[in-house]
Amino acid sequence: MSHPFGEAESPHEPSQGCELLDPLAFHLESRLNEQADLTVDDQLIAERLADLSVICGQAETAQSVLLGLAELSWSRGDDFLAVYFSLKLV
């Protein structure tokens, strides 16, 4: 598979969306295991993972990812993104 961000952003049939959950989750897990700072691409992948999780009936996953993104944004002093991700939790 190519870079997960490109995969997440490319056009897919609606039935293909849930198949992307595992590759996106694997990419994020790998990045987190590296203990590297998440890049903008990583954050976009995380947001796509959360969006797809809701569509695929995995609301708890979406909630965890969005909460993590909100907390990361707060810790980085990015109030706009922190509020944005917090609102997506609602």
C-alpha cells in the first residue's frame, strides 16, 4: 500500500470505506510506537480514521481518536483545532 494519507483521500466506493480502517489504524499505531511527534498528515489520517469509524459503526474508536486529537491540540496551544476536534465529539 502507498502512503495511507493518499489511500484515505483517493476516491472509493462507499462499500470500500470500512476496509481502510485497519491500514489507517496500523499507520497511526506505528507512528505512536515510534514516539514521534504527529505530523499534519498523521493528524489528517487520524481524523479520517475517526470519520470512517463512525460510518462503520465503531463510535468508541472515533471518540478515542477525536479525544486524543483534541488533547494533543490543547497541549500544543492550538485552541482552534482543539475546539474543532472537541465539537466533532458531539
